[in-house]
Amino acid sequence: MAWNIPGKNDDGGSGNERRRNPWKPQRGKGGGLGGLFDGFRGMFDGNNPLRWIGLALVLWLAFNCFVLVAEQERGVVLRFGQFSRVLQPGPHFKLPWPIERVTKVAATQIKTFSDNVPVLTSDENIVQVEINVQYRVNDPQKYLFGTRDADEMLQQAVLSTVREQVGRSDLDTVLGAREALAVSARTQLQKSLDAYRTGLVVTELNLPNARPPEEVKPAFDDVNSAQQDKDRLISEARAYAAKVVPEARGQAARVRTIAEGYKTAAIARATGDAQRFDLLVDQYRGAPEVTRKRLWLETVQQVLSNNRTIVGGDSRQLIYVPMDKPGASASQAPPLLTPDLVAPAVNAATDDDVRPGRNPRGGDEEPNR
């Protein structure tokens, strides 16, 4: 019997019927679970369109469940429209759409907002204030769902905060001391952004320029010039004081140190002289004649040791001639000592005039008391 006769094949049905309905279980040897597997194999055999549909479905699931978050981004995962989690940089997997979907947020990007607005000061003057704000996303969840438009909310909060801070200050402060205003405005702005749940953080807030009205601008320029001259003179005076005061203190310390040294030396010298005199008095009381001669000889030796001398002599006499120092004039030179002058001096030193109780000038000394 031919294999293609209807109703006579061994697999319980014709091949055409199996190709038309691959999901239908077959009777006979291929029925049951084995027939189901045969049906699956039939889906991917030949040019069956279900094969390409299944392949496309698998690829779609693979690409839809895989998420790659860049280093500058954060991924916010929504599950059935409700916040689920935040994905950090790197590869991640999620449930396929429409179960979960991911919204990427540039978390590290620095955004800038600049504006130039007229503001009324506390002394009722209008001034044009330039504003420059830099910010970034700190909380992706609050940035997307904390408020309707976080960037627009920041712009409105910046204008409100600057007007409040400038409105509490006078014109001179706004024109000359904007750094303190910028610091206080930044703190107040961050509090407002946190209260509005914007998820933003302010990295920098500056007030680079503030201009008065054009009608009075020349007068304000003169005031600014005078203020700058004042600051310059104060800086120069402080620099001069910083230079002069340490020098004066150093000189005073040097003079004080010299005076202390002189004081110590003078006291020590006076103390030594007093002790030496006490010892000399004791020696003089014990041997007056010897002590007086020794004192005279020490004095002569000290005087002669400080002068240049030429000494000559023979077997009978000794001549002492003091010489002037180099560069000294002849009029200032001391007189020369001749033998006629030396002999009486030696005789006078050994005469009775040097005895105790005898005054060398010819009178008697008063007794020691």
C-alpha cells in the first residue's frame, strides 16, 4: 500500500494534516507527550512562520530585560507605574515591559541657571543683580516624582531666595559685600529645594555683578573708587606695620639683652673687685711693705706692657724708651725715659716714701681706721 494513501499511515493521520495543525496530538505511535514534542519540532522545521515569530519574541525579551546604566546615569525602575528601585551604573536585568520599565536620569551632570533681575533693597533702591547657579541631581526618585518639574521649581526658588536676601540688605552691602549674600542665599535655596522635594543639590551660587540704575551710575562709581582707595591704604598701612613692628621688637629685645649682659658683667666685676680688695686688705695688714711694693711693680708692669718699647743697655745701665704706635703724630708721642729719669724713679720706689704711714707726696698718711 502506498504511504500517501489517506487514512493508511502509521502515525494516525496524514502528513498534510500534521503540517496544518502542528499543536494537535497525533494518534498511534506518535500520540501523547511524544506527539506534542513532535509538534514543537514541527514549528521550527522548514519555512514555518511560527519559527520566526518565536525567534523574534526571544530576542525582544532578551533586549527588553537587559538594561545598561552608564557611569553618569542612574536608572529609576517602575513596576506597573510604581517606583520600585534605583539602578546604579553597570549592567542590570529587569522584568519585561509592561511589567517594569526604566527611566534614566543624568545624576552627575552639572546644570547651570543664569539670570539678571532687578531687585529692591532695604533702603528702597533698585539694583540689577546677576545670578549664576550650578546644580545637579542628588535623588533621582524625588527628581522625577517629588515635584512636577524640578528644574522649573529651582529657577523660581532661586529668584525668590535672591530677592529675599537682597531685600534685607542695603545698597552698599549689595554693591560691595555680595559674598556673604551669596553664601546665605545658597543655604536658604537648598532648604527650599529640600522642602519642595526636588531631589536637587546646589553646588555653587554666585552673585558676580550688581549694577545701580544708569541715572546715578557715575556717583556710585565715585563711591566705589573711594572705597577701593580706602581698602588699598589700609592694606598698605597694615603691611608697613607688619614690617616695622617686628623690627622694633627685635631691636628692643637686642638692647634689652645687651643691657642684661652689661648688668651681669658689671655686677660680677664689682663683686670680684670687692673680694679682691678684701683679700688685699688682709695681705696688707699682714705685710704692708711687701704688699705696697708688689702693687707698685704690678702697676708698672701693666702700664709698660701696653706700650711698644726699645730696650738697650751695657754692663752698667738699662735704658727704657717708649715708642709711639704706627700712624701716631710726633706731637702725641710720650717723652723718652733717660737714665737720669729712670734712676730717681727707682730710688723713689725703694725710698722711705713707700713705707707704711708715709705719703709719697711728702706728707704723712692718716692711720688706717
